[in-house]
Amino acid sequence: MKRSVRWKFTIIFAGLMTVAIALIWCINNWFLSGYYQNYKIHTLEKGYRAIDAIIQDEVRNGESSLEDAQAELNSGWKEYQKSKDGSSDMDSADGGSTQSGKNGTGDRAGDETQDALGEYAEGDTVVLEDDSEDASADALDGEEASSGGVRLANVIRELRDRSNISLLLYDSESDQTLVSSARDVEVMRDRVRRYIVGHAGAKRDVLREYDNYMIQKTFDPLSKTFYLESWGFFSDNATIFIMTMPMESIHESAAISNRFLMFVGIVVILAGSILIYFITRHITMPIKRLSELSEKMSNLDFDARYETSRRSTEEIDTLGNSMNVLSERLKTTIGELKEANAQLKKDIDEKVQIDEMRKEFIANVSHELKTPIALIQGYAEGLVEGMAEDKENRDYYCGVIMDEAGKMNRMVRQLLTLTALEFGGERLSVERFDLTELIASVISSSGVLLKQNELTVDFDGKEPVYVMGDEFKIEEVITNYLTNAIHHVGGGEKKIQIRIDHRRDGKEVCVEVFNTGNPIPDEALPNLWTKFYKVDKARTREYGGSGIGLSIVKAIMEMHHKACGVKNHENGVEFWFTLDTAGEK
């Protein structure tokens, strides 16, 4: 059952949306985990730079307040959160004094710390990377800065709460833990020690490697979970750290994203398909009207007309107006076709009549065979009844029988050949051959007939002339021309000449066969190529000609797509044909 245009639009829309969502799903499935992993690696790198900047500040200022980071990490989140969310200046001042702790930092230092942490959370690393001495001097100029422990605790909170990163810092000189956001502190200390000494038991793959630290991907066989880890030293070469983050959250996030995308995609496809189905109604209604109009036109109702409407578009109106014009022209054209049909019917009747005439012609030709058959039968019966007892009469009877049988045999062969040529039963075998050699061969084959008629053939071809054609069929053409010349020579001389010439004419070779005698009447020239046409029936009967030879010549030359013809001269008749030349090998 055929579908409507609305249905096809809907199916196409649903198919395109399905392909698009499937493509997005595949891209997410193949590349989203890798994108998340690179993002987390970037987070680990920013975390390292932020903490390293704090440690460098502590070293330059000669302070050692990082031991306060653990206490600040456990108790200062509420004030930090209020400060980050943009609380009032009074709250900022209170939070700043609370975060200052025993170091007693001022309002401006607290604000700068919160601004730096806010930029870290938003992914901007400009402030965190700006760890030069000028930046530190600007932060401390005129007022006290926030203590390193408070700033460190804030960075660790961001890593822990936003990125699920566990971190451990300890002093390699005193072997004391400075700060940790991990549950198993000793496990993490043991792990980083083994990494440092090169005895990593877990399978790992190094992703990034720097001067003081590296980022790697490890697999825990106990929990069967992959982790992203960053470990090494800070710029003071005394503080050892390790940051670890499970990758299961990455895979889970990718899976949730794909599942959500699938649900949203299904809703979009269904809702969009329903919407497009109803929207396309405004497009298909004018098309439906055109369809109804075309159906009326197919029923030859040319009075139906298309009328524009408010919902139709410019293209539909153009098509409708064109159909109106088409209807008018069809109405006129059909009338003309009826007249042409009547004429065609008349032509067909004429063709049928011509075919009947051809059949009648063949029947008449067949009827002509009755004469030689009757002669053969009569003389054969005479021989049987003993009417020719002496040898001379028997030879005469047998000669008549053989002569009439030969005439019938030649006529039948020529008829079969001509029929095969005219109806495509014969195929050309075009090849390169020597025309001079072929003409000489035909003259030699006709030597007995020439000798019987005391004739000579003038042919002075010595140089080979190569042409393209079917050699056997061209041989038949030359044989027919020569036989026709032998039996139609005339004049008072005892020996009458027949001349055969071939001459080049550009890219063609023209072969001419001339015989002396009376010219052919001009009105008979066009009919020479017609089957069984005889100019002089009495003379033709003497040599047994059937009038088919020249028809065979015409058919062969038409197969070669070349010309043939006849010319009258004062002292005779010339038949000719042309062939394409072929180059020397």
C-alpha cells in the first residue's frame, strides 16, 4: 500500500532524528569517558598548581601554618560557603576573622582568598598559576593575607566536594601528616611511599609526567576499580602529596548521560513526529487538490481548473496554473491526435496492403517455378515411356531436365540468400583483404563461362589494394556484376570486351564493371534493383537469369553502408560499388 506525503515526511523526520541521536550516543559511548578523564587530569593539574602556590608563599614568608589546614578543613566549611556565595561585608569580615585563626588575618586578605578559590572552582587558572613574588607582594601589601592553612583547606574542600578527589600531604623531613581528606591515611601514605621507592604493586599506566610529580591510572584488584592518581613533591622538595580519584564515577557519569540522552531522544522523536505529521497537512492539502485535478484530467475532464487558495504556496500555484495550461493544450492536442490517429490507421492499412502485395509477389514467383517443374516432369515421363529410344533424343531430354533443374536451383538459392540479407539472417564478417586478388580470383573462376561465350575481361590490376569488408559477400557482388556483364554484352564484334577497374577516391575504393552493348532505358534504371525485374525478358530467359542477382548486390552493399549503382555509356553499361580503404600492414 502506498503511503501519503505526510506519512513519508514523518518517517523521514523520525529516521533522521533517530540516526542523529544514535550517532550522538555512539560518540558519547566511545569518546565521553576519554573526555571526562582528560578533564579530571586537568583538575588534578590545577589542584597541584594551587597547592604548590600556597606552599611557595609559606616558604617565602618564612611561615609554617600548614599544620592548621586539617583543623580548618574540619571546622571552617560553613563560613567559607557563606563567603563564596556573596554574603554581606559584615559576614565577610566575620568569616575572614574566623578563618584567620591564630594568625589574625584581615578583611582584604580573606576577600582575596575567596576570589582565588572562586576562580579555581570556575576553571580559571590565571590567579592560581600566578605564583610569582610580585603577586605575593601585592597580596600582602598594606594588610595581612589569609594563612596558608586556611587557603590550603579551602582548595582541598574544592577538590574533595566538587571532584571527589582524596588528598594527603605529609612532611618528608618530620614524617608527619600535614593534612588529609582521605579516610585511610596510612594506606595512602604507604601507597605514595611505595611509588617513591619504585615498588608499586598495583598495575598502573603513566598518563602525564612532570619534574616533581606525575599523573597515572592504576587498577585496584581488591575493589576491581580504576583510579586516577597524582603523586610526587611540591616545589619545596619536602612536602610529599598524593591525590586519588576513582574512575568509576566517570564511567557512571557517561552511562547516565547516554541513558538520559536515549530517554530525551525517544521523547523528541515521538513528539517531533506527531508535530511534523500535523504541520505537513498545510503542505499536503494543495498537493492533494492537484492530485484530484490530475485524476480528472486522466479521465479526459479538461474543464476542471485549479484555483489558488490562502494556504497554497508560490510553487503550488505555479504548478496549478501550469496544469491549467496543460489541460487546455491536452484538449487541443487530443483533437489533433485523433486526426493523426486516423492518418496513422490509413498508413497502417497501406502497409498491410503492401505486405499483401509482397506475399502475392512471392506467390507469383513461386508460380513461375511451375514451368520448369512441368518441363522436367514432362521430359522425365517421356524418358520413362520410351519416347526417346535413340541416344540423341535421350541426351536432349536429359539436357532439358538438367538445364531447368539448374535454373530452379539457382533461383531458390538466390531467394534464400536475399531473404537472409533483408531480414537480418546474415551477419557481416568485416576484415581487411586485397581487392585486386579477389577480382582476379572471380575472373579466374568464371573462365569456363567466358570461354564458352568467347569473351575476354580487361583487368590490369597489379598492385594490391586493401579494403575493409566481408570478403565472401563482396566476392558475390563482383560475381553477380561479372555474370550479368557476360550475359548482357552486345554488338557486332566477335569478341566483345568486359572491363573491370578499381580506383581510389579519397578514403574509398570504387569498383567498376563495364560491358559493351546497348544502354539500359532510363526509366528502367531505378527498377533494376527490384527482385525479379527484367528489362528484356526474352534475353534473360536465354541465359536463365531470375532478376534476383542485382537485388542481392543492393542488400549486401546496404549491410556495408556503402553505395552501388549503374551508369549508361554510349557503347555499353557500367555497374559500380564502393568500399572503405584499409591501411598497409
